[in-house]
Amino acid sequence: PNAVNLVWATFGEAHLLMVLWFALLMKIHELCLKGWERMKVSISSSRGDFPPLPDRRELSVAALGMVAFALFHSFYISPWNNTFKNDERYIPSRIATSMDSYDAAQRAREYFDKQVGHIQHSINSRFTLHPYFSHTVVRKNMRLEQVVNQRLNSFEMQLEKYNTRGFMIEKDKCAMLEFFQDHDIHVPKIIGIYHDKKKAHEKLKAIQSESASYNYPLFLKGCHLTQGGDKGTVAVRMENFTRNGAMERYMLPWIDTKWEQKPLD
């Protein structure tokens, strides 16, 4: 726990020091003071004129500082996410600072409230826990994010120790659907699952040639991406195939983008 706390403290300190360093380097504090002095003069002026805007040089310096900080943050600070994601406090911090994460958490809570009765009935009557999921360390009165964190720890332990990949059924939509099909569990009709981007493009073009024979909407899903924060699903309607150039402008580039996208979690 102390090591995790140190990571959080260092991560926060790095952010604060970088902001301070760029502020001093680009003399942003001087720009702020100048703006404040201009505002005071304007307020005290009988004419009530607005203060003049910063000149081009001041704006350029400020813009350059913002770009430089964004690049530094992207290449050197953001990768730390992979470290502090292992802390159970990561989920509530994301919910508090990201609208996408907050909306996803609200939807998850609403769904849980609807299903909790069925879950309790199943536990009491006919529930059997798969051995793969029995390694999660749980304690009384644990919060949801703590349970999720412990489940991830158990997945990692089993992957490293036994090379078992049961987590794929939760993380990879294709693996989940293939598992359901292999065990005769009914799922919505699947047009195809593709692990080759070129073949996925070819299938869309084949659908375009006979678009009237499908029921819409169809759904494109990036198997490794979530529907919430990663925006890994898009609904496709008939006009996406029939409208001139729509598939080439929107659908194929969407596949290209999502194919390369790294998941947030």
C-alpha cells in the first residue's frame, strides 16, 4: 500500500511541477499580472473601457507553452496510467474527472439495481461459481471498485502462473460471442467476426452490393474496445451503404481508426 501511495504522490507532484515549470518558463505569471493590472485600470476608469487583449507575441508564447506541456504529458506522464490503474482508487478518480466514465458508472449502477434481485435468487438456488473466478480475494463491506481491482489481480496471477485466459470472455467481445456459439448459447445474429482488417473491409463492400437484404440497424463493434469510454460501437443504417460515398467517408475510416485504438482500461 505504501508503494501505491508513493506512486500517486509522485504522479500528482509531477503534474504540479510541470505546470509550475512551464508557467515560469513561458512567463505566464507575468501575463496574468499584466492582465490583472489592465482589468483594475479598466474597472477604475470612468469610461469603463475593456483592457486591451494580449499582443501576438504574448498569445504565441502562451500557445507554445500549452502545446509543449500537452506533448510532454502525452509521452511521459500518461503512460503512468498503467501503474496507478492497479490501485483501487483509480475507478472513483476516473468517475470524478471524466464525463464518459461517470455516465458509464451511472448506467452500470442502474443495470445492477435492476438485476440484483435475479442475482440474489440465482445465488440462493442454482448458482455455481466457475473455478477461474474463485481466486478473487473478497472481504466484507468491500466497495465495487475494490472487488473489480481484486478480480483483475486474480486474472493477472492466473495468466502469469497458469497462462489461463478466462478474462478474454469479459474483455474481448469476439471471444465472448465465439464462446457462446461454441456452447449453443443463443446470441443475436452475427454477420461475421474478423481478425483481418482487409477482410472486414471486403465484407462491408459485399453488404453494400446487396444492402436491401439486411435488417437494420447493423452494429460494428471493436472487440477490444468498450462501448462507453472507448466508443467501440457504431450503429450502421441502410443509408450508410446506399448514400453515395458514405461508406468510404465514414465506415471504412471508422474501422481503420478503431483497429489501431488502444483501450483505455
